[in-house]
Amino acid sequence: MSGKDHVKAGDEVMAKPDYVIAYDFPGYTDVYFRQMKEEFGIDRVAEPDRYAMFIDHMVPAATPKEEELHIITRNWCAENNVPLYERKGIGHQVASEVGYAVPGAFVVHFDGHISQLGTFGTLAMGIRHSLLEALVRERISIKVPKTVRVNLVGTLGRGVMARDVFHHLVRVMGPASCRFQVLELGGPALSQLSTEGLQTITGLAMFTGAITAIVNPDEERLAYALPRARKKIEPFYSDPDAEYSAVYEIDLDQLEPLIVIPPTPANSRNLTDYLGLELNVGYLGSCASGRIEDLRVAAQILEGRQVAPGFQLNVVPTSQEIMAAAGREGLISILAEAGAFVSAPTCDYCFGRMGTMTVKQRAVSTGTLNVKGRMGSPDSEIYLCSAATVAASAIEGKIADPRKYMR
């Protein structure tokens, strides 16, 4: 990575990413591709296997301009012999499925939600427009960050999911508590969370201000990641005497379902304070919460029940692999029979290109953001919550507690 035997927080190093990842988006990758050639004279990347591109936004294309963007990406990948993943699902999830979640690797992306690879012990950072540096240079300049440690203790209660755990972290620690630092998860109750649940928490780490999140990989996560890994690296673990800028203890026994009220992801509240609020839309999906665990709990709640008349429930599995698994388990048919609209994997519901709301409409969502205009009109409202809460709310057409519907 940096070529140094030892570094400490605050050191400036030149580090070589093991993988440079991006999704195509207008004014972003198409511009970078042009800059690489015209400003830096790069006609071909030197190590094509070190790069990966994903087409997961504007899928399927709805306009000629969108398809033209995808053609630019396909052509660049073909010319450079760079792996391209299209129509496989949301890239942050697919990246782990196709072997970029290498324990011990250093991965960079434009988008910060790539931090979910940290579930497998991968140091994966969203570096925004500095991604251009990673595209044109072998090494990038990086300041070694400090680390905030969160120790989980206790036991998860009925109806409490990883989304509730994360939103509780934000409420307790604050939305800037890990600013420009790494969020490290550990503690005796870490095993209370599934691999998928940890992907949810690590993938949302940016909303604590963190530049990424990481977990010491256990046998279960290594069993998933290592057979898929595109290269062999010795996994890294935090040192027993590691120094942290702050340490928090989170007692899972104290948690109940939460909801995050608009207009920011910092507004975590007790779900019980908002029961009965009328809704129009439910979205279950995104890189944060559309995995098999989420689909299972939604199917458990909705089986034998119906979505409320007039309520629009959009269910979007995070990847094709997950959607196929849900199909084999019969989850898709349960959700469809309950009245859900089940869509193929895409990022488009999360950023408002599909499932768009108009003025004064209100949604419960497992998407990543609830800022104004995220799912359409800036005069609509988004309430973030778990898949369980979305499913329960779909039955009533208003914010509902999932616990009364769970066996």
C-alpha cells in the first residue's frame, strides 16, 4: 500500500490502491475518461485488473443521453481491458460479490458508500474528485486517519435491525463524531449482527463523518470473501494496543426501532413517537438495505397480508445475486402477492429517478438519504428506517411498529 513498515495517524503517505472503482455518471466518469486522454496523455491504463467500472445508475436507460453515457463507459472499459459490471446490481454490493472485498486490501471509489467493504476487513474509501488522481497515478496522496472505536454489547431485541443500530450510533455519537476518521466496529455483541447487517452499518458510516468503516473479519466473513477474492493479501487486524481517538460502548439491549425524520440523516428518533403518520410510498432497497436479510423480514411481515390501498411499496433487491436467492426462497412471490412492486436491482429508486414523489407526498425508506428532493419533489418527505418498519408501514399506509407483525 504505502511501502512503509509502520505509519501513524497524521502521517502523509503515497499509497497505491489495490483497486480503483467507479460507477458511470454524467459529468463524472465521462469527464474523467476525457481528461485522462487529453490532459494526461493516458490512452491505456497500465494495470487494467486494478480498475473496475459499474453501470448501476440509470438502469435501464430512459433517454438516448443516458444510453450514450453507458456506451462511453463500455467503450472505455473495452479499450482499456478494464472489468465492467453492468446490470448485476448496485456496485457497492456487487463489488463484494465479484471479489473486490479483499481482506487487507486498499480500495478507492468516488462514492463513500463503498465503505461497506470494510465488513470484510477491506479499507475502502470514497475519495470524491480525488479519484482522478487514482486514475492517472499509481499512488495517491493520503493522510493516515485516526480511528474511532465502537464496542457493541448486549443483545438485539425483536424487530430491531442493523439500520436501527446505525441510526442509534448517530444519535448517541453525533453526525460529526468520526469526522475524517475511520469508524471501527467491535465488541462482544458484534456476533449479534449478520454479515449483511454489518454491511448496512459500514456502508452508512459517512453519516458519522467517517471516511470509511472497518471490522476485524471473522471466520464467517472470511469464508465469504476469500473464495471470491481477486488477489491474495494477508488479512489485517487492529493491534491489541491500538490507540483510538475515542471509544464508545453501545448497549444493544437498550435499542428499539428508530426512524430518521427529514431533512437530514442526523435526525434519529424513537419510532413510537411517529406512529400513525400518514404515508404514500415505501422503498425497500438501496446499497444499504436491500439484501436477503431485509427481504426475508419484509416477507415474514407481509405474508398473508396486503399493502394498504393507495400505498406504493417498491422493493428493489440490491443485486441480481440477491434477487435470484430471494426467488429461490419464494420471497419474491410473497412480496408480489402482498401488493409490492418488485424491481430489478438499480440505484435509481434511491436517488429519485424512479419511484419519484410529488409535492406533499411522504415515504418510509431504507435508502441512504432523506434530504429534500432526494426522491423527487423538494416538498416531499422521506423517513428513513429498517426494512421491517417499511413492511409494517406498507400494511397500514402509515408509520407502524413492525414488532406487532413479527412472529
